[in-house]
Amino acid sequence: MNESLAIRARELTRTFGAFTAVDHITFDVRAGEVFGFLGANGAGKTTAIRMLTGLLAPSGGEAVVAGHDIRTESEAVKRDIGYMSQRFSLYDDLTVRENIQLYGGIYDLPPAEIRARMRRMLDRLGLQRSESALVRSLPLGWKQKLAFSVALLHEPRIVFLDEPTGGVDPITRRQFWELIYEAAHAGTTVFVTTHYMDEAEYCDRISIMVAGRIGALGTPHELKAQFGAASLDDVFVRLARPERAAGAAGAPGEPLAPRGATP
Amino acid sequence: MNALRGLLRKEGYHILRDRRTLMVLILMPIVQVVLFGYSIRTDVTDVRLAIVDPAPDPVTLALRGRLAATNLFRTVAVLPRASELEPLFKRDAAQVAVVFEPRLGERLARGLPARVQVISDATEPNTGVARQSYVAAVIEAWDRERRAAEGGRGGGIQIVPDSRMRFNPTRESSNLFVPGLMAMVLTIIASMMTALSLTREKETGTMEGLLVSPLRPWQIVIGKVAPYLAIGFIGVIAVLAEARLIFHVPVRGSLALLLGEGLLYILVSLALGIVISARTSSQRVAMMAALVGTMLPTVLLSGFIFPIESMPWPLRWLANIVPAKWFVAIARGIMLEGTGIAYLWPETLVLMVMALVLLAVSARSFNVRLE
């Protein structure tokens, strides 16, 4: 087993009846990198994440997450990963402290350790005075930063972020990404899905899923070069909606679709 | 264990901080006992009495006088034939009728059984029973005095009030409301609240957070449902205590057995709630499913309000799969008849099987992770 790999997926597949949501995807995520997992809605991102986090059993293929086989060692996988979904996993009617204590308890941290980590976390976030505030009363941006920090409370090797910055302003998103970089510098692998292409630019490497397959994989720079596109936006549109992109953003040297053919 | 304690504490916060729901959960049983208790009143006052006296003699006249003297009854008619009673009952002119056997006094004097039939209109079953027993008590009191006065002469003769219920022949399931009310309260708390609190976690996305954690599914389930088990148990005790204090409803059998059976029923209801929550993804749908799937059957098919025996066979058959039916039968047996486990084991066994099957199904549906 290669220790420098955080995630190693081979021919990972998931079908729902006749529908193949994830179709034999193969990729590696290196330890300590920020890996962007992109794709249009319905491309299979969420299904893939659910398999990698042990929420869903794969129909075929294999994957090793944090050194554990997701098929046979899903409990060990769960101990070594953190998770934050687009709807963030905090309880609105619990206070900041109660939320932290709950998750600390769930991951079996001793109470003294939970208190110490909570201090450090709240200092870092500047939330010391909101310790006893109900999460409901916090602004959305703060909730998301808090949810991210709580997902890191048990110091997982990999943290999965499923559209973590939905619905917040660009400044808050930038602050959120500073937290992501901080975690990555501290050695945590970050696996993040997003619909914001400026965020995709922040990633070390990205993959773009199209109809259950991985359509492209590489650094943002490599992908732009490979597709001859000016921005990741163009790369994404060209992969996800090839018929529309052909008319709109055709690179030089590529045959343009005849005007009449585009609806 | 640390994790489970944390989960339980968290669920406690949810419950305590949702003040409105908490008030509903606590006040509902208390208010319902009063509502049901007074809407199914069994007090007997100013009862319209019809008397059928085919051949008046000193004994029947004395009995008629005694009944009139109690002030509880107002004699509305004295008829020669029992067949003339029917229209009176139908018009609601009479609520209870006393039918004397012909030659009552003569039979008494000769030491033969002398029968007095007491018929009551049992469209309101509890009141019907109460009126009937009042009439019987008055007649029996007169008879005791007569025998005492005669000093043993003609001893062994007694009036046999041969009671028959009209218009509601299934007096057997007359509704003493407390057992049914307990079933209803437990259904609301255990099934509906469990289903709601589990689907709420799905709706808000926090369930995913729990599922990707190292928590075992059974820990999540226990963490979610144990608090409602506790509240349900408190509800049962509140209903029993209140019914006892205000309406003097007895618990003739073993209180421990009753509480144990209550716990078993809570388990069945909790498992139903989990099954519902596994099949639904929003609180609104879960609420509807819980109402239609558990509340309505509990109210309509448990024998709580409507006697099962007088239902058409498809409904009677359907009632068998309603857990509340079995619990109401058990609770009635223990509370009203003082029956013990020796006679109630079949019903208990049914509930146990239901609990096992539903718990297995709910555990399985919980293992089938988020789609």
C-alpha cells in the first residue's frame, strides 16, 4: 500500500437498478493535497462521496481510503475521516459548545482533550464569546467555518467537504478557503466538491465527473492547457455540455460546429 | 459509552429547547384524561324509567314505590306488556326499564325464583351500565330488607336482575377510556415523535454527520429513541395517576405488570416510528404517515371508542394487526378485571412478536443507508 496516497479508487462503480450513477472511476488523491471533485448536478459526485465515506456500498470496483478498504473496513475508514455536507452538520438548537462536545464524544475524545481543542478552535475562529450561543443565531458564514472546524476536531487524515460554501458571499468563501489551506498545510487531505470555478482554481488538482465517469483530471493549469481553454469555466462547460460549448467557446484549431446545427 | 451519553444528552437538549412540543407532549395526556373523562360521564341522575308490570301485586307495588322514592329515577310509564317498551326506547322517552315477572309476589311467597329484568338503553354504554346497576342496587336493597324482616322465612329466594343491553349488544367492549387513552398517548409520543425526530435529522442533514461517524447504527437509534421511551413512560404514569385521582379509575390487577406491558407497547410503537422514518424523508410526510398509519388505527380499531365486535369482518380482521388493540385488551384486563399474566399471555405474546418483527425491520431499514 502506497502510504503517500490518501485515496486510491479503482474501477469504483455504483448502480441503482438499471441506472449507473458512478461508472468505473479510477483516481488517486495524494496525502496532504487539496483535491477538487467537480461535476454537473447528477454527474455522480454525491454517490461517489457516499461510497468513499462508507455511507453507501459500492456495486463494483474497490477503493482504499486513509489506508482502509471501504468494503471491509468501513468502521476504520469512518474513524479517520471528517465530513461536512452542503447543509453543514451542526445542530441549530444546540450551542456552539454543545455541538463541539457532542462530536468530540462521538469520536471518543476524552473530555479534557475536547475542552482543550475547543479552546484552540474558538480562538482561531474568533468565536470565544459565542461559545454559549445557539448555532441558529450565528451568521451562515460562521456556521460553515464552525462546521468545518468541528469536522476536523478529531484530527482526521482526510476531510470530505460536499459543497461547503453554498449560499455565502465571496469574502466569506475566501475566508473559508483560508481555513482549507490551513488544514492542508497541517497535513490533512482535503477532498472538496464545488460548483464555483474560482474555488476550483484554488485546488492542487481537480477531477471533473461527466455522466458517472471522470472526464478530466489534473492540475487546473494542466486542464486549461489540455482543453485549450482560457478558464476552468470553459473546461467545465466543454466537458459537461459539449454540444453547447462547441458553438460558444471553440478554441482555435478546433472545428467549429456549423451555426445551423446548434439549437 | 461516552458517545452514546453525548447523543442522549443532545436529544435531551432538542426536547427541552423545543418548548412548544414539550408542552404539548406533557399537557396532552393530562388534558385528554379530563376531556375523555367528562365526555364519557357515567353519573346517574334523573333517569327516565319505564316499568312493565303485567299483574300488579303488593310486591311489585312496593318495588315501584321504592324506585320512585330514590329520586334518581323518574317513572315515565307503567306498561302491561314488555313489547310496548320498544317505541319508548326509540323515542328516547325511556332510558331504563324494569320488567316484573307475572305473579311476582306469589312466586316469592312459594319460594320460587322471582325474576326482575332490567333493560337499559346502551347507546351510551358506560351510562347504560351505571343506570342498570343503580336499578339493580335499589331492588336488591329492598329484597335484603324483605328477607331480614321475614326472619329467614322464604330464605334463599332472591330477585335475579336479568340484565340485557339494548341497541348495543356488545357491552363487552364498552369503553372504559383509560386503557385506550394510554394507547393513544403512547402512539403519539413513541411513534409520531420518533418518526419526526429521525426525519428532522434527515431533513437538516445532520443524520449524514452521524452516519459517517464511527457511531454504530444501534447507538444512533438508541440515542434517538430512548428519550421518547422515557417521556412515553412518564405519560403512562401521568394518565394512570390522573384517572385515579379525578375519576377513581382503579387498577385492580398488578401495577407492575401494567407498566411492563406499557413498556412493551412503547417498544412496538418506537419501532413503528423508526420504520416510518426510514420510508419517509420529510417531517411533513412522516407526520402524515404516522397519523394515518398509527394514530387512526389506534383510535378507530383498538376498541378504544368503537367496539370491535360490532364491526364488519374485514375491519375485525384488520384490527388484529393494530398493536393498540392488543394493548387495550391487556390494559382493560389488568385495570378493570384484575386479570394476571396467566390469562393475558396470548395478547402479550402477540405484542412481543410484533415488537420483535418491527425491531428487526427497523434495524434493517436503518442499515440500508441513505440513498
